[in-house]
Amino acid sequence: MPAGAQEKNGTLPSLDLPKAFQSKVPLPVSEADLPTVEAVEYFKVSDEALQLECPVFTAEGDLLFCEVFGGRVYRLTPDNELTTVLGENELRPAGLAIHDGRVYMAELGDFSKHGSVVSMAPDGTDIKEI
């Protein structure tokens, strides 16, 4: 049927899609039969609306992550104990990495002219700009 042609009842032709493809966010054909699970809350960091990013695991199994606009770095242990490694500051973290016992942070700065990479001891002290 030529593009733009209508069926005899006046409707445009359409594909008869399986139900899995009719959602607001349809799955690609190659992923339609993959098993899925619904995410559930694992740990609540705060009642505040925080932008949490930069997840990285330590050799001990702790999860380090940061709060972008306050500059804080948190540590969550396997026992679900949350501590603040680096309190609120002027840094705007965009990524964390661990190397040779130090924590490295890529930070956004003022979003236009300034940004940097800093390193710190695992307890948030001894901050050095790279």
C-alpha cells in the first residue's frame, strides 16, 4: 500500500504490536523477552532532595558516592552504616575514583571557567589539587 494510503474504513494502516511494545517506553524487539525486575529502595540517604552521583567501591566493600551541589562525599558500609567522608564544601564532584589508597574527584568548579581534579585521603583529609 503506498505511503499515506488509507484502509477501506478510512483509517491509516498500522502494525499489530504485541502488548510489550505498547507501553509508554516500548522495549526493543531484542529485549522484549529478557527477565525484568522492579527497582526498590535499598538505602535512604536523606529526606532532602539531593543529587547523588559518582558511585565507586573501595577494596573493603564500602560504597563511596557524592552529592553534587553540596560537595559532600559519603561512605556506605556493607552493614548499611552511612558516614560523611567530606562535608559540605565548594567542590562540585562529578566523578570519584580510588587509586593507591587515595580518593580522586573530578569536580565541576563554576561550570564555565574552572574545574579541577583533586585527591584526598580516604577519610576526606589531605585534599590536594592535581
